[in-house]
Amino acid sequence: MAELKEIVKKSKKTLSELEEKVEDVREELSEEAKELWEDLKKNFSFIGEKLKETVSEVEEKKDELKPNLDVLEAREKLEKVKESAEEFTKKIAEKAEEEMDIAALRAHLAKMEAEDLWEEKKKELSREFQEKEFEVKKMAKEAASEIEEFFEGLLKTVKERKA
């Protein structure tokens, strides 16, 4: 669990840095891009809260299942906004907000939100956890690593922003 905790902490830190970098260039964004950023930020906030809960739960050592499920839930949410977030940060880096198809990104984001099946997956994973505890922990570590790598990539894209 210590390894999971460290990966999650790093993911949370990278997410915070990404949000700061985008906020630094927020004034340069079109109004539509600002609105899309607010939508993405809400999703990132949810992910950040799940990561924060994971760290807290690992430290409290009350339940081994909940931290793993929280990481998997965070990754599930990330998967739903991943494409929109990648396109958004790419366009910020290119300073091409006028080329960004905000409507298409919003539609994609809304579609992904509508397809949220996490509650069913959580119940299924809870049942399977009793049978496959090791696999769930491994999946949680992999999910945490994926989240961290994704935010690292977004942050790198924003940092390499063309002047």
C-alpha cells in the first residue's frame, strides 16, 4: 500500500501543478475555452478528491478495498475526459484556441459523463475483490500510475507551450 500511496501523492501533485499552469494562461483563452476549462477542472477536482481520499485511507489503514476502489474510480473518470483534456492542453500549447472545436469537445465530455457506469463497476469489483484481492491491488497501482503519467504528459505539453 505504501507504493500505491506514493504514486497517488505524485499524481495529486502533478494535477495541482497542471491546474496552476492552465490558470496562468487562462486570460489568454477564448470565453468558450474558459468554459471548457471549467468543465474539465470540475472533473479534475473529482479525480483529485478521490486521490486525496486514497492517501487518507491508506494512512488510516482501516480498509484495504476502499483505497483501491477510489483509484480505480478516479481512473474511470479520467478515461471519460481524457480525449477532451488532451485536445485542450494541446491547443493551449499551440495557442490555437480559435481552432479548437469547443462544441465537439463539450459534446464528447457530456457523452462520457452520461455513460458513467461506475456504480455498477464498483459493486462488481467489490464482489471480485474478495476473490482476487491481489489483482485488484495491482490494478489500483496500475491505475494510479496511468493517472500520474497522463497528468505528467498534460503538464509537459503545457510547460512546452510555444511562446
